Amino acid sequence: MARIEDATDEDLQRYRHAIDAEIRRRETLKDAATKIDDLSRDLLAANGVKPGDPWSQPTDASNAYPKDWEATHADKVWVSLVSGNVWEPGVSAWREKVDEPGVPEFVQPTGAHDAYQTGDKVTFEGAVYTSSIDNNTWSPSAYPAGWTKD
């Protein structure tokens, strides 16, 4: 490996520019999701949509739901699990919100974005289960080792 002391002044300038660019890139990525969600909330509010309003199918990024947004659908309250959510609640990327002591019905995850994490509780076939693993995309019947029956 080359030593920094052996680099030319031109090499050092190139390294500095590359390092500065990489730092800016990382800072942008770190804050991007929060900025996108803030903008989504502002856009929804500008269109008169409030948290808890009935869900309507987004047509593009300008009316997609931000992470943690609440919407009602099919007589239930749902919470968005992802930024830029365009899916229908109960299909993907939403989790039913229930007030204690209720436990939401199991909804089959479609990927990592809506997988259950350790400690998440669901009602499945009339019983309450707690996920015993992270990134759990299986039902209690499909992978019993991933769930503990309460």
C-alpha cells in the first residue's frame, strides 16, 4: 500500500476532493429519508390530508404516505412502515394500529420493509403470537420456530 507521505501535491488535492465529496454524499444519504418524509407530510397537509384521514391510492410521489403516517382503511387505523408508501393498507408496508390491549391481525409481509421484528405481537387464527426473531416474514403456521404463542 502506498504511503500518504509519498503522494504528490496533485494526488493529495485529488484525495481531498474525493474525501470531501464522499463526506457530502454520506451526509445527504443520512438525512434523505427524514427530509423526504417531512416533504411528504407538507405536501399531504397542503392538499388538506391529515393523519388518520381515510386512505386513498397515491398517484405518484407527491401524494405518497411518509413513514409513521396514520390512515384509516377498511374500518381500521394503519401506520405506514416506509417512506414513500403507495401500497394499500393490509397489502404491504402498513401495520394495523390497535389500542392496548388489542393486538393487530397478522398481515403477510411482502419483504424486509414490512417484516415483523423481535417482540412484535400479532393475532393469528384466533391466538396471539410474539415474533421471536427479527425480519420475520413467515406466519406462525409456516414457521412456528419464529413465533411464541402467548
